[in-house]
Amino acid sequence: MDLFETSLISGVVSGLLYALAGVGLVVIYRVSGYVSFAQGDIAAVALYLGFWLHQGGAPYLLVAVSVVVAGALLGGLIGRFVVVPMERFGILAAAMATIAVGITIQGMENAFIGGEARPFPSAGEGTAVTIGSVSLTWADVISFIVCGAIVAALATGFKRTRVGIAMRAVHDNPSAAEMLGVASVSLKRMSWIVSGALAGVTGLFIAPVYSLTPTSVNAIVVFGFAAIVVGGFDSIAGAVVAGMVIGVATNLTAAYINPDLVTTSLFLMLVTVLLIRPQGLFGRRPIARV
Amino acid sequence: MSTTSAAPATTNGRPPRDERVAASLRTGRGILLPGRILLLILVAVVVLIAGVTGDNPLKYSLIIGTIYAIAILGNNAITGTLGEINLAAGAFMAIGAYTASYTLSRGWGLATVVLAVIVVSLLLGLLIAIPTVRLSGLFTALATFALAYAIPDLALALSSITGGDAGTAITPPIIGDTLIDGSATELLIAVVVLFVVLAAVNVWLFSRSIGSRLLTVGEAPHAARSFGLRPLLLKIGVWTWAALLGGIAGLCYALAVGFLNPTVFTVFLSISLLAGGLVGGPRSVVGAWLGGLLVGTLPPNIQSVVPASSTGIVFGVVLLAALLAGSGGLGQLLERTTIAPLMRRKGR
């Protein structure tokens, strides 16, 4: 029973983190129609900066802010100079460009920093709250609150703000958006900055748990992909629910079946949802003119 | 990758020869078929001479490069005809490699092992293809990315077959008096002949009506349905063909390296194969070979400059360059500068 409880509660906590990883991908998808496979790599670079600052004695808050700013900056640069210009060859070419950027960054990290695992500071040590037999640390609670707040803010931003609506317009009907004076290229570049910052935030909560390596954040971004596909690309609330479902399901798989089958179960969930409901559990069915 | 063009017809109802050559270059079909086969044989001769006369490291890297080329040939069928991104080419190789490893360790003969690899690759390929062909574009890339991510963990979970973390040694088959491993000239000859045969079948099939059907399905799916084609069935065929070639490449890979570890079949391998295919040109069989040789021979030969763990830099830059250069790749460049002028001259 304890194992079940632990799987359930930690699944919900990590599920929100998966949702945040997914939402970082949705920001670019909303404007450009593809996802970035380099999110984890952008986060890793920003986290290495944070790691060195921490080694130099910087307080956690400064480390956290630096990681987020570095993520935003790097994301913005990659979007501005590599991926957005690549969109003229099509969205699949742009998506492949993000893969190219990702493996280049990984290669550079391996060459200049090394692939060994490094400990990353946590947002808070010690038990903050106990639910049944499960103790949650301050880092878990802070992660839950921060992820929840960011996801809620983005959901509101996409629905209620002019920028959010303009982002949707650029993806749904680029010509109409252009005629209405929406600066689509600027919005695309901005989406990369926001997405990079979100990658930094996600990394801040992942690195203390999995240690910092060139690929440790990437491993969680795959769960983020799954969260947005299962939840539906156009539904932030869907990504949250799907993230939690994925968190609980993969925890139960690890606890009761085999930890090595977690990624296989993720793949099966992804394919099942794509086959039964391609728009995701909470997404809108796209209407296409034939 | 649209190949549709309106060519002015001549009096006999056929487009001018120059137009046919240009169309053939774009599509990978048509009038350049004999030239493509000739080019394939020429590259095979060059690879064989280099491998037989060169030292063992060169021979080994040519073997690995040609094995990757077989996998790329399959992957190119998906990229070049259906226009989809498959990020799980390494998964298909893993299926073939582990089937070979398991059956060889049970003392099966090489012919039975090959048959087992073909059957298992076809069956598992079909199993993966049936759900995957219902997806398209970004969703295909995401689903195959998740599959590629799952493969190393799945290999750990199936430790009774794969040896888990510790990996598994391949029992090398003996043919006559020769032990078949990565240093055997016989293996180099075998993989080169295998590639030439598979590539010739590929280019011949693509030049038949099945090729135009596949291109229609890939480029104009709605029109394909209107013409009475069955896109899902054709797509399943392409994906299964890719799985078969991936499985055969996996079998050869297992024989060449002699030891399998789950960390071999990562997303990075699949991305490298995709990059190799794009650099070589997704509609050119010679391009697939050049792409495979690039993926197989470049990392060991630049290790003094770029360490093995950092080859991502090279493949990342190469992939970006291939995307910027367009869809034709090195293969089309080679065809454009060698066989296309010959075919044009022949017509005058």
C-alpha cells in the first residue's frame, strides 16, 4: 500500500513537472507548428552556468534566476539565428534543425565540459509535508507550486492576452494574421525566448534529482512530449492532466512491473492516444479543407 | 519534396530528353535507371578495392559504413517517398542485431539466422508500421522519437536475450575455414554485395509503377485516394521494407562488432542515420551509400580532432548543412555531374 501511495503522490508531483516540460514545447508549437527537440540541451547549458555559479558560492536564488535568463537567452539566439530562418524549408526541416542543434550542443558539452554527472543544488532540503506515508521535500513543494503557477499563467496568457491570441492566429491562419498586422516573425522569436526560459525552470527542478549531465534534462523532455501529445497540443490544462496521468502510470510501471519498461510504457501510451484520439484527450479536432 | 512539373511534350507525346533526365534526377526514377546501377557498381568497386588493399581499421570502417548504408537505404524509403521523419532507424537495427545474437548463441547455422532475422524484422516491422502509418508529419517524428528512446531501456528489460547492462558477445559464425567478424574481407564483400543487390532492387522497384504510386501517396495523399490507391497499405509496405533493411543491417552489425550493448542503439544512432540519409540524398541509392560511409567512417577518422563522445558536433553541423543545401544531397550531385550528362549526350 505504501508503494502504491508513493507511486501515486510522487507521480502527481513529477507529472506537473512533465506538464511544464511539455508546456515549454507548446509555446513554440502554438506559433510555428513544430516542437523543439533541443529543449533539454538548452536547459543543460543554462544549468552548467548555474552549477559554476553555485560552485563559486552564489546563493540559490541567483543561481535560479541566472539559469532561467541563460535559458531564455540561448533559446532566443537559437530561434533567431538557426531555427526560425530554417522554417522557409518547411516545418519538418525546422524540427530537424532543432535535432541538429540539440546534438551539436550535446557534443560540445561532452567535448568541453565532460559527460560525468554533477550534483546540482536543490530548491529546498528537508521534509515540508507528509501525506499518508509519503514525505514531500521542500523542493517537491516548491516545484509543485512554481510549475502550477507557470502553467496557469501560460494557460491564461494564451486565452486572454493579445499576444497569446496573436500567437494562435499565426499558427492557425498565417495569411490572415499577417493581414491583421501581426508580426509573426517577432512572435516566433519571442516564443523561443519564453520556451528557453521555461526549459531553464524545468531544468532547475530536474537536475537536483537526476544530477546534471548533458542528457539528464533530455530524458524528462521526452515525458514532456508525451504530456502534450496525450493532453492535446492546444490544451494547457490537458497537458497538466496528461502529465499527472503519465507520472502516476510510469511510477506504477516502475514499482510493480519493471523500471526498465517505463519508457516503453510511455511509447505505448503515446501511440495508443495518437491512434484513438490524434488531437489528444483534451485537444480540438483540427478542421482541414480538402 | 514536390516532384510535380509540367514538361512540354514533343511530337511523339514524350517530353524532351533533357526534361526526362531532369525529372529523373529529382524523383530518383525513370531514364537514369541504367546509369544509377552503373554508378552503384562503380562505387562498389572503389569500396572493395579500398577495403581489400587498405589496413584493417579502414576495412572495418568501410564495413560499418556499408552496414549503416543498408539501414539508411531503408530509412530513405520513408524520408524520400513518404516525406516522413523516422527517428527510430536504430530500433530496426536493434531488432536484427539481437535476433542474430540470440539465434547464434543457440548454435543456429548462418542461413537459419538470416531467415530468423528476416522473419522477425518483417513481423516486428509490421507491428510498428501498422500504428505508425496512421500518423503523419510531426506526430510520426514524435512517436518514433519515443520508440527510439525506449529501445535501450527495453533492451535492459529483456536481459535474458540482450545480456542487460553487461551486454552480450556474438558467437561469430564460421564459413569454410573463415571466422566471420569485423576484420574478415569476406564480410566486407558480403555487405558490399548485399548493399548493391538491395539498392538495385530498391531503384528498380522505384522505377516501376509502384514507385509512382508511392510518390503519389507521399506527395498528394488526397489525390492518391481519388486514384483508388490504398495509402495505408502502401505506407505499411514502405515502413516494413525499412524495418527489413534495418534488421539486415543489424544482423551485419552484430557480426562486424562482435559485441552488443544496449547503449549502442540510442536515439543518437537513429539521428545519425537520418542525417546520413539527408546528406546523401533521400532518393538516391548511391547517396545512401555515401551517407552510410560518412556516418561509419567519419567519427573514427577525426577522433584526434573530435573525440568519440563529441561526434554530435559533426553530425549536428552536417545535418544543418544538409537541410540548408536542399533535398538532393550528395547522391543527386554525383548523378547530376556523372550520369546525367552522359544520358543527355546519348540522346543527341
